[in-house]
Amino acid sequence: MKLERSKLSLLLVMTTIGFSFPFGIAVAQDFNFNNNIPRLPTTPLRPTNSLSQCLADLKADGFSFQILERKSKFQAKVRITGTVLNYSDLNYTVPSAASPTTITLYREGPRVALKSVAVRRVKGSYALSYDQEWNTRSPAEGEFPWIFSLGIGDENKGCNLNNNRVEWNSEPINAYLRRTAGNY
């Protein structure tokens, strides 16, 4: 078994100070718990267009939530909504119906909602929603709240390709449900 120099050094230090050798081997391995969670790109795939080339731009703006139905102190049906804005002074249109721009909502990896964009008026917006049963006592929602991502794909006309993605930690849903639990 071939170990990198930093891992070998860690292994030698650990065995020298009294740890058993098998424990050192286990610690020297790489552990990455996020291998199965696909992420949206954090850097643009194409260079950002200059202002002279800029036609219209969509921006992944942010998230909001709404309680659709309160079922108990700890449970509710929640709607999570991601918003995309055309914040330029021009109408946004896709070049052809064969290659539409897509807006996608992810919940820690899996896609949960998808919408195709054809035309969006100046300063207009798109909303993409996902409804989910929520339980603040569940480890999935309560202890480790979901991370939601909103992404814009194939935005060829965009002025700023760095604003095509936004992430949101859903802890505010838990805070709201806990704060209002006494009212239920």
C-alpha cells in the first residue's frame, strides 16, 4: 500500500505517541462524506460577457418559504420557492425552442423541480417551488436542515455567469416552526 508523505507522517506520529497501528491506518485514509452529492459549478463554464456584449441577464436571486399546512407543533407541509430575476433592462429570450434555458431546484443533490425559460420581460421573475413534509424533530430536517440550490443552466445571453447559482440553508424553517409551536 502506497501512502502519500503527509499521510505517512501522520501515521508515524500516531504510532510513536502510543496509538495502535491499525488505528493509524484508519485515520490515514481520506474520508469525504459528500462524494454522492452532486454540486452545481461554482465557477462559470464560459467567461463572463463584457458589457458591450451584454443583452439580458437572469440572476438566481434567493429563496423563501411558506407554511401550507401546520399538522402539529413539529410538523408542517412547507413550500420552498426559489426566485430567478431578469434584472437587466432588456427582455430575456432564448435563441430557439430547441435549446431553452432551464431553472433547476435541487435539495442536497437530487433535482426536485425544473422549469424551461422562453421569454421574461424586463425586471420580471420566475418562481420555482417544491412542496415538502417537514418535521423539526427529524434528523433530516431538524438536526441537519437541507441545503437547497437554485441554478440557471444554458444561459448563453447572460451578462454575468457568476450569478447563475445560489444556495440556501433551510434552518429558518425550523426556527419559525419552533418559535410558533406554542401557537399551535
